[in-house]
Amino acid sequence: MKYLGKEIEIISQKTFFGRKVAEIRILSTGEILSVPLEEIKDDSVTVTQSELIFKAIAAKIKSEVSSQNMLAPIESNIIPLPHQILALEKVMSGTYLRFLLADEVGMGKTIEAGLVLKELKLRGIVKKTLILVGKTAMQQWQQEMKNTSMKNSISMTVNILMP
């Protein structure tokens, strides 16, 4: 808030004979004045929750891009576990993009693969992907690729074939 171009703080507001008066403190000098409320300029900007979320995400993406970190965990609609992010970082830090993702049952190999595919897509390295999956896991892969890593990917084709 400003009064005559100076930053102020409103201490109280009163109405005298139908006219609103504010008691203010000028921040730079500490001086306290009573002034008509209409002479005070409100220069504060109201930010909606969606604008705040948008700006926070944009700042995070800008930070990640500038430090060349992974974008796939941010872009996915899942929250990956730390070991899944480590697997993604290991794959993307290699000079060759040939890795075998092997882990115990239920540790999230499908999510790891989806994060790798998403990162490759975001970096413009791949456009199409061929995934060979056994019959017993085919439905799980199709569902997880649709729901996690590939959601919101533009023009990415994922073919899942049953051997």
C-alpha cells in the first residue's frame, strides 16, 4: 500500500461523519498519520491458487532444465520412489542408452521404464518405442504406460508386442 508514493502500513480504520479515515504508518520514517482512505493506493497483486501453482511448477522446470536434471519425474502424474529416480539417472547418465532394468517383483520396473521413455521423449531423443512384453505382463504394461509415463506425451507411439 502507498500514500503519496511512500510505502505504508494501515494501523486502523475509522468512519467520521460518513467519511472513512485510516491511521497509517509510513514505513520509511515511522511517522503515523490519519488520512482519507480513498487517498491510499493499493498496489498489491492478488494471485489465484492456480496461478501460484503454475508459477511454482514453471520455476521448478526452469531450475531443473538449467541444472540439466531429469524432467520425467516432474512431468509424470505419479510420484516416483527414490530408487526409481536413481535408475532413471543411471540410464540417462550413460554414454549408451542400452540398459536392462531388472529388480525384484513389485519394485516398479514398469514405472522406471516409463520414466526413461518419458525423459527420452522430453529430450527429443525418441519418437517411437517398441516394447516386447510377455503375455502375462502385457496388460499391466499397457495400463501403466497409458496412466503414468506416456500421459500428456505428444506424438509418442508405444507399441507393445506379445512374443
